[in-house]
Amino acid sequence: MTVGEKMHMALTNLESAKASLEQFGLDSQDKNAQKMYFEMAEELGQMIKRFEGRINYTENQEPQYKVKQQAKSPQPQA
């Protein structure tokens, strides 16, 4: 697994954790717990934005880390 793939996997995991926190907030009947879950989700959202920026910077500096470019296009058959 390349650095780019690892970074995108980590981003996906962060987004999943944020969604889970938001769901916990929606599911909770306790107003204090709801507030806590939504605040945590918001903080995680800010971290995700920072991490996305880092991924973009890394991909611009090291184009070989771009995940989308690593997929090989099929070779035309003669």
C-alpha cells in the first residue's frame, strides 16, 4: 500500500468516525451527551479539513502519491 493510499484510507476512517459521532448525537436522549457528540464531530470535521489540505499538498509535491493517477488505463488491443 502506497503512502497516498494510506493517507486516503486514514481520511475515510476519519470521515466514518465523524459520521458515527453525529449518529450517536442523533440517537442520544441525553442533551449533554448530544452536545458532546456534536462538538466532537465538529472538532473532527476541522481536523478532516486540515488533513485534506495536507493530502492535497503532499499530492502536489509528490505526484506519484495521487491515488487516482495510480490506476493503470487498459492497453488498447491490436
